[in-house]
Amino acid sequence: MAKRKESTFERLKKGQRLNRREKREVAQRLNAADPGLEVVNRDGAGVDIGNESHYVAVPAGRDEQPVREFGSWTGDLHRMAEWLQGCGIHSVVMQSTGVYWMAVYEVLQSHGFEVHLVDARGTKNLPGRKSDVQECQWLLKLHTYGLLRSCFLPAEPIRRLRTVWRLRDQHVKEAGRSVQHLQRALTEMNVQLHNVISDLAGVTGQAIVRAILQGQRDPVQLAGLRDRHIQAREEELVESLRGNWKEDVLFELQQALEAYDFHRQQIAQCDGRLEEYLRALPSREAPAPAAPTATPAPASSPSPRRARRKPRKPKGNQPAFALQPELQRILGVDATTIDGIEVMTVQTVLAEVGPDLSAWKTERHWASWLNLAPQRDVSGGRVIRHTREHHTNRVGNAFRMAAQSLLRSESYLGARFRYLRAKLGGIKAVKAMARHLACLFYRLVTKGQAWVDRGAAEFERRRQEREFAMLQRKARDIGMTLVPAA
């Protein structure tokens, strides 16, 4: 009979077990020669986060066993904190591994430790370090000499807001999948409703689908449920509703509709909790007035279409309550005055980083953290290649979506995006425009530097002036002069 593998809990209860070779290797690494760097964190510890257990390393001489393994359950986490206190540790560093670090972070913080959360990319694993014991020692060494940079963590109220906003986003995506399921079931019965109306989740689509599930099969009666804003003719709608009704597919349609209703109910509950958390956030005073980033349009030109637009009721996937006034109160400014940045974009930024952007010293640091800055490998003052990092950033993606919405905008920023798109291509233009929008948002929130739209015509005029100056400079370099055409 095969021997049962003992669990992590049972193994740790028996005590730490290191053979002679492992103890000798640990001592050699801890007693390595001084690399000649300044010691920044003398009373630090390194924690390698795992699923079932965590390895903790303290400086040599603090304990007979400077590397220990602790379980992931709460009791062992408190025992880890007590052991670190007994070793005279004041600061602890750990990697942001999944969600496993959160419980360790909270327990160590509750015991008064200065906890540093770092990105695994910043540790740059060296060849030969394969075990968890070596990893925690490597973190300890980097932290001792101050070679690690802590990750950004928002305050606790913002983290609660972020949790609900991300959960709501998941429900919105699941509701969208349910709508696709509805469309698939209708298409299988040859009910071509999606070719006549634009949205099955709208008033007309939901009324017709629910009537079908209640037993209505007459296409004329179903077509009479359409909203007056539907552009399709009633005759076309009637012909699209003649289908092959199948009992099994109708059951599938019923399941898809119930799933959609469930997710809409979950979204409504998230909206209630979201409104509660937003109201609990303090109001923020607007920054000191600064010069706008653009001069106003001439008085003779018509006012921008955006300024004439009246506030509308929440539509689409926006929360059911008045979100824009709450965001303006919390941020102290109205960020939706920047073309392309809508209420949902501002809410995403607030939920991820909060109203305070002082963690980033300049807008360049802000753009780099958003993964919107160009990544270049430079050697000898020359750019060798452009690299592309594949990690995602929710705030950066929100600004990318805002940039894409400017494609048909008649504003100054819309003209700028179309120019970049023709010059750089779609992907690079979206990143460049998203960076510009992020910098405008940073200036507005931190310095009160408002954005004033000058219109697409102003951008074209300035572009022509730049091109004309460039042609004049090139002609002057070769000893020629530009002559206007007759």
C-alpha cells in the first residue's frame, strides 16, 4: 500500500527539517563576502509567498535557524509575526504573488511591521536560485541594500472601492455573454431579430424575447412590442420574427435570459455598494488655478459641441445613480471636460489609484506606471531597439479606450489622434494618444491645469505651420528658397 503524502500542515507541525547539506548551503550564502554596498535596511526580512506555505529569511545571527517555513493559515501567520518580532525585525519585503500575499500583508501590518510589496520583475532572479529558501534569502539581500522599489498600494477606502468596481466589471462582462447566448439561441431557431434591432438588451429586444418565452408566437403581435425609436420598418421586423420554434432551444433561451437577469441584479447590488463607498470618501478642494493647456477658441467660432451637450441620464453600463457629481466632488475637478474621457474612465482611475496622484512625482512617472511610455534599450547614447512589455494596467487600458473614442471627434484631440494614426499606425497611435490623455488628466488633478478645446481646424492650421517651417528649414540648408505657387 502506497504511503499517504502528508499535508503541509502535518509537515510543519513536526518541525522544520533541513538536512546537513541544506544547512551548510544556507550558512555559506548568509556568510558571503560583503558586496560593498551601503546597508539601508539592517533590520529587514524577506518572505517568499506561496500557496500552502511561506519561507521567511532573517539576517544571520538573529536566530539559530535564520530561514523558516510557516503555513498559510492564520495561526501560523501570527506565529511568523511573533518570530520576526523576537528577531528584532522592523521591515519585511515580499513579492506580489497572486492574492496569496494579502493575508500575510494584513497580519504583518497589524503587528506593526513596515511591509514592502514589490513586483517580481524587480527582483530579477539570478541563475541557480531554484528553491523557495533561496528566493526569500535573495529578497532579504536586495532589501538590505535598498535595491527594491515598493509597489503602489492605495488606501483602504480606495481598495474597497476597487474591489466592488472590479466585481461589477465582471458582472457586466458576464451579462454581455448572456446577451450573446440569447442571440445564438434565436439564430438557431432562425429568428433574425439581431439583424433588425441593434441591441437585444434594449427595450424592444427584451420585450420580444420575454413575450416569446411566455408563449407568444405570432410575429405581428411580437412586432407590435417594438419601441417607437426603432428605425426598422414593421414589415421587416415581422418577417424577421418568423422562426422554427424548438422546445429544447426555447429552454436554452430561457436559461440565457435568467442568467442575464441574475447578472443585472448583481450589477444593481454593486451599484448600491459603490454609491455607499463613494459617499464615504471626503471631498477634495480643487488645485490652485493654473493656466489652461490650450487657448480658448476665438469668439467668432461656434462653441464646441461638447459644451452645448446637456447632461443625460445614465445609459448603457453606467451605474444607476448620478456618478459624475460624486466624481467631481471627490477629485475636486471635472475630468470629463477633456475630450474622450468619459464618466466610466474617471471612475476606473479613481477606483484603481484614488484622488491623490502625489505618488508619481511627474507626469512622466505617471505615464511610465501606466505602461504608456515608450520602452527603449539605449547603448552608447543610441536607441538599439524598442521593447514592448506585456503586462496590463487597468488605468492604462481605460485611457487607451478613451483614445480610441476620439477617432471621429471634431475636437482638437480628435484631429491630433487622426494625425498620429496616419503617421504611426493604429496601435502606436492609440498608445501615444492614451499617454497624452493621461498627462492631461494628471495636470488637471494635480495642478488644476484645465483643458480648453480649440477645435480640429486649429490643429490643422498648426500642423500646416509646422510642415511649412520644416520645408523652409530644409530649403535653407541646401541653399534654396521656397516660392509660393501662382
